[in-house]
Amino acid sequence: MRGLFLFLPAFWLMACTAQRAGYTHDQAITKPGTAPQYNDLFYWAAHPHKWDPSDSVPQPLRSERRDTIADVFFIHPTTFTQKGLQGNALLHDTGLNRKTDGSSILFQASAFNQHARVFAPRYRQAHYGSFFLDSAAAIPIFDTAYNDVKTAFAFYLQHHHNNRPIVIAAHSQGALLAIRLLHDFFDGKPLQQHLVAAYIVGWLVKRNEFAQIQVCSTPGQTGCFASWRTFKEGYVPPYIALEKGSAAVVNPLHWRISDDVAPYSLNKGSVLRQFNKVVPHVADARIVPQGVLWVSKLRFPGAFLLNTSNYHIGDINLFYVNVRQNVADRIRAFLQH
């Protein structure tokens, strides 16, 4: 039963419509607060110059060899979900920062820390309800979020990069912003030669999104991007039809774009509610033509009680050890070039 409770609230949140979630266009839109100053460690949810939850390693994995031969720039997903608000989060919201750090930074960003320093900026993220606004209202909200991320990355390049290999990692809203970041800094630009890989998860990324950054098609390929969105077998959200099969999907169990079923035996471990417990063989995975990843059945105590077909919150957690090992493999391959 313990593995169940991490999934339920966020599964419900992501699966429901704007109306069911109670978001309407006439709720209070918060004005963006003071812009972050990234020379101050407060404005980093994760940074190698301080201890933070991204430094954590699940207890069963602590015997692995670790080093910091690369850098990961991680963009966290939406954690600003308070009802009655829209617009952009305030950076000094202590409760929201604690929520972000104890969820995404601990359970997602930590997956990338075996051979890399992790940088994850706090940014004035868009409220969940902002995704349901019309374009005129939504664009400046998401521009504010992206401009913070862009500023943070530019600060990282100036003060910390030193020509080190870079991994871009992001989930959900973070992935939406990462697409823009890759266009602005990497695609067809000199910095692309430093890109180990980009893990742009939980958001639509088209196969032809970038001019020169290709979809990862083998486990050790570098300079490419991997993306997937996870659902229960047989379920395709209605909005997927609008994409007309354009989505890039990489299977995070065997790291290929083939549509064969990757069996449970390939799943080396998920991290669910208990961070220090790694549960193997929780999920299989298969790419389907609609452009999503299907999991046939989750295997952990209490999984049968899940009343959802949207596994968005588990996009990284379900494949935690596979992601962790693949990042290590790609970093090693990059350094051997």
C-alpha cells in the first residue's frame, strides 16, 4: 500500500479536466514577483555548492561509483497548484519551495546525479490553471517562466560550465521550457557539441522539433533527445489525436524507438513513495503509434487500487534506475568520442 500514495494526488490532478479541477478564467492571476538573482544560492533548488535533495541517493544504490564529470541542468515540473490562483509563482513562497524540493528535486532530479553536478533553478513557474487560459493570457505567464530558466542557464554557462559535458533534463512544464532552451542555446549552435543528451519527459516533443538534435535511437547515442509520456495500456488521451502521430517517443527500458514490448525484467527499479526503497520490475513499456508509452500493469503493493490511466507523475520514477544508468552510459560514451 505504501507505494500507492505518492501516485494518487498527482495522477488525479493531471488526469482531470480544467472544469473538474475547479480552474476558471476568472480566478486571481498573480503578478510576477521579483525576478531571481542566480548569484544567490537561494534561487537554486539544486546546486553543487550546497546540499539539497538532488544529492540524495536511494539506499540500495549507494554502493555505486559516483563522480561529477558532467553537469545536469534540470527544470522541474509544475508544483504551483494552489486553487484560487493562476499566473506565476512567487519565488519566496516557502511552502511551494518545500513542496518542489521534496517531490521533483528528490524523486526526479536525483536520478541524474551519479556522474554529474545537478543545477536546478527556482523559477516563476506557471500555475497549473494557466495551461487552460487562452493564448493572450497564457503567453506572458509562460514567457516569464522561460525567461527565468533562460537567465539561470546563461548564468550557469558564464560561471560554472567551463566546457563540461551537459545533460538537459526536464519534466512536464519543465520539458515545455526545455524545448525552448534547446532551440535557443543548442540546436545548430556551438554549444551543441557539449550536449550529452536531453531527457525531455512528460510533454509533446515532435520528431522534427529540432533542426540538428535528433531523437535518441540507441542506448549509447549522444547529442540526441529522449522523450516519453506514460499511460495505462489501452488509454490514449483525447488531445493526442490532434498531434497526428508527430510525437517522438523513446522507450526508457531499452532506449530505442522500436514498438516491441520491453518486459518487466528490463525494469531495473522504480522509486515510489519511499525514496530509500528501490522496487524492481514495477512496469513494462511499449511505444504505440499514437505517440505515447503504454504500461500494461503496474506491479507494486496497492497498485490495483489506482483508479487512473494517466501515469504522468511516474514518467521518471517508474523507470528511475534505468534512467540513472542510461545517463551514466551516455556520459561515458560522450567522453570516449
